[in-house]
Amino acid sequence: MSEINIALFGIFSLFSALVGVPGNLIALVHFVQDKKKISSFLYRCISASDMLACLLMIPKIATSFDPEHTGLFKNNYFCEIWNFLWKTSYKFSLFAVLMLSAVRSFYLLSPFSPRRSTLVKVITLSYLLILALEEILLKVFLKFVSHYDPKFGHCLWLLHLPDRADMTTMIHPFSDKFKVLVTFYWGVQVVLPMILTIISCLVTLVHMVVTNRNQETDQGNTRSKATGTILAVSLACITFNLPHSIIRILDTVSILSEYKFNWYTSLSPNTISFLYSFLDAPVFALSAAVNPIIYMWRMKDLRVGLGSGTRWIGRKVSRSCRCRSDAEEPYFRMGERKRTSASKTKSSKV
């Protein structure tokens, strides 16, 4: 991997940690205050998973600049936990964005339908449970273990085999079991949410263009702003995650065709390594760090709350500094008196 790619990975990891963690934390605190709207619940899910994804980039900063320096990833237990949390967090974030966009599109097309908030919450949390159980089942039944890969700069799932770490001895790459596993693991959890998000964004965009002229009331403008925010979050998710989904589609087609179709034959090994490593953790974390910037840009309440919180912290800091200076003032005056009396004594002696 070239030095330019290593520096690019490191910058993206550093940006995700410095911007994504505090930004998503502020957004999560803001969305927790509104417990009635289903959109706030989905925003909480997105902010929580994005904050976790950005937190997981902190140990990857050192490995991004120096892939040979494993850091915390040399610990097997840390590698297992990191891999489990990473795969669960970014997949759940994709699904939460899909639910946010799909729910908005549904209510735009059916504005008088009843609000089924409980159903949306059950579906969203059930999917999170499925993701967690899936990673556990892969660990238990297929004997997956986490292994640090210098090309990616983080841990990956591999089969624990005595002779080699691949899937050919337990699951044949041309078998139906392997095809189903790959289709479910890549197609259903990564590609399908991306396709459905694109469809819902197109529906929302067409609806906004058609009905924007008729919405002249304050309520219509507020609803249009909320829809625009959801559309911006969905488009950012598509922009950052669509290249990874395209590669997963090509890989799935290659596996289903028993490698008769190889999309990467005309690419160099360095290019293939860059695509797989760059379109994995760095791009996902960058997408998670961009979301709070969209919240700040689109949501006035969040900006007002952030300004109030900043002023409150400033008042607390200034008050503590003032109290400290008031407490030290008597000792300062006492020192002044001593120095004044000493100078007077010296002058009288002279």
C-alpha cells in the first residue's frame, strides 16, 4: 500500500474520531429529549450506532498510519469484541437510515394512515438483535475467529482451521451453503438496504418536487424541512456506502456464477487492495462522522441547544474561575501588606 493511501486512511480515521464521536454524542442527547416522534427514535438509533462506529476508529488511527503496528489489535479478546461491535454498528446504521427514509416516504404517500410507532420500533430493535445473533452464530458454529489484517488495518473474521484460514475445507466455495451464506451476509444486509434506501429517496424527492408548490403554510414548510433533513441523511448514506455495495454485488455475482465472472481481472493487485480496504472501515466511519454535520446544518433546535449548552459551560467555567480568584484575593492582599510593611521598615532603617 502506498504512502498516500496510508496517510489518507489515517486522516479519515482521525477525522471520524475527532468529529464523529462528540458530534453524534451531542445529537444523541438532543434526540433523547423528544420521545414522541418516531423519527427521533430512528435518529437516536443512527446517532448511537454512528458514535460507536467512530469510537471504534480510535484504535485504528495508529494502524492507519502504520499498518504493521497492531496496537490494541494484537490482543485476541479486543480483536473479537472490536470486530463484533464494528460489523453490528455499521449494518444497523444502514438499516436505521433505511427505516427513517422508508417511514417518511410511506407517510408522505399516505398522510392519513395511523402512526404505527410501536411496529417501527419492534422491527428496528429486532433487526439489531438479529445482527448480534448472526455474529455469535458465525463464531460458534462456523468457528470464525478475528484476525488482524495489515491490508485493512483492523480485524477480520476468518475460519479457525489447523492448516489454513479459508472456507474451502468446511464450506466448499461452489456449494449451495456457501452461496446462501454470502448472499445473506452481503446481499441482504448491505446491498438490499442500500437499494431500498435509493428507492425511498427517489419517492420522497418526486413527492417533494410535485407538492412543494402547494405547501405554503407554516406546518407544510416545517414538514418539508424535516423531509429535507431525512433526504439529506439518506443521500449522504448512499453517497458513502454505494461503492461498497456495488463491489459486494460484483463479488456475490462472482460467487454465484462459480467465479466464471471475475470483475477484478483487469485491475492490479494494489488497486484491488485499495478498493477493499478503503471502501470498508474508512468510508463507513466517514459517513458516520458526516451525519452530525448534517444535523447541525438542517436542525435549528439542535443548533440552539448546542449554543445554550456552550454558553452554560462557559458560565460555569467563568464562575469557577471567579470563585477561585475571590478565594485567593485575601492571600494576595495579605502578601501585599507584608511586602508594604517590609519596605516601610527598610526605608525607616535607612
